[in-house]
Amino acid sequence: MNEKGGLMSLSDRIKADFKQAMLAHDEMGKVTLNGLKSAIKYKQVAKGAGVELTDAEIEAVVAHEVKARNDAIAIYRQAGDSERVAKETAERDIIAKYLPKQLTPDELRVKLEEIVKQGDYTQADFGKVMGEAKKQLGNSASGGDIARVVRELLAQ
């Protein structure tokens, strides 16, 4: 809750958690959230001076940062660098808590089956299905997971 009695914006939650990490001398939290705040600020500057990002736009930045960490984890795991895997995993876990609840694989499949049935799509409509899925699901599932399931469903 914020001081006006309403729910905190995503931006306010991140700032409050950053402040808490600073007070707790949580180096990993402080550095990670500072990086997230910088990514958000970069997006805000790109959008235009004095324009605040919506929670949905901030969620998109968060999702991008989580994906970047997941990509790095895969690379470091393949290289056998367990120390970097642990660091990237810890950062990802700190950042991911600002995303909406993630769909389970079964929940994702059910929702995507509904989208495919409603639009009577074929394999040639992959881009259309992806657009509709991202619109309906937002950041509740990764783009890679959505694409994988959509390909499977359209191949049936």
C-alpha cells in the first residue's frame, strides 16, 4: 500500500525494495535492483521526457531482464561456470518477483489451445497466434514457452 491507501505501482515497489536492500546491506539485492531501475529509466528516457511508464511497460522491461538472465544462465551452464550460474540465478530470482504469476505448462497449454480454437488458425498463422497470445497472456509466460507450445498446437 502507498501513503494514499491504494496499491503501490510496480515502480514504487521496486524503489521501496531497493531502499530496503540498501538498509539491510544486501549487496546482491542492491546491485540487482539498481540495474533494474536503470533499465526502467533507460526505457523511460527512450519514451520521452517527463513520461512515466505504465506498470505493463515496466513488466515488459522486467520480463526482458529475466530473459537476459535466463540466457546468461544457459551460456554459463554450458561453459561449466557454476559460480556465474549461481549469480545470474540469484539476480533472476530477485527480478522475477515483479512479474505476474507465471502460468504452469499445463495452464499455458490450455490457454493457448483456447486461442488457437477461437481463431481457427493454421500453421501459416503462427505470427497472428503469437500476437494474440501475447496480448491475452501478457508477461505471465515467456515468449519462448509460448512459441514452443503454439508451434506444437499448429502442427496438430
